[in-house]
Amino acid sequence: METVKLKLTQKEEASRVELLVRLVYWIPLVIINAVLGIISWVIWILNILSILFIGKRLVSLNKFVEMYLRYQLRMNAYYLLLTDERPPIVPEEKE
């Protein structure tokens, strides 16, 4: 079992231009996050059914949900001004 580790780095000074960039950059992030959220919900249901009928979890489904949670965490940390590191628009497989 893997544990969750979170490490955030931020500078004390803030840029007004960077704040405006965040607001525009947020639009594609929200769209992709919504699509991935719907897919993750469907995968979650499939995982529940696989546990009920097969008796085990499907690793590939768990990896997708893990990727979604990592992406969502990075996106929220950026938007809530906890870090200045921009998340990628397309989520990465594993960090």
C-alpha cells in the first residue's frame, strides 16, 4: 500500500500577472477535470462490480483513479495559490 505524500513550495512574493494567467489557465483545467471525474466515477462503479462478482480489484482501473486524484490535487493546489508550479493540461500517467 502506498501512502500519500504532499510537498508544496511557494514564494513569499506574488505576481499580479501570474494571477491573471491562473484565471485563464483554469478554464481548460476545469473542463479536463470534469471529463476525468465522470470517467473516474464510471470506473469506480466498475471496480465495485468487479469486487462483488470477481472478488478482486482490477489494477488498471485503480491506476486511472489514482492518476485522476493526483491531477486534481495538483490542479487545486495551483488554483488555491498553494504553489506556483503549473499543473500540465493533460494529466501525466505517474509522477
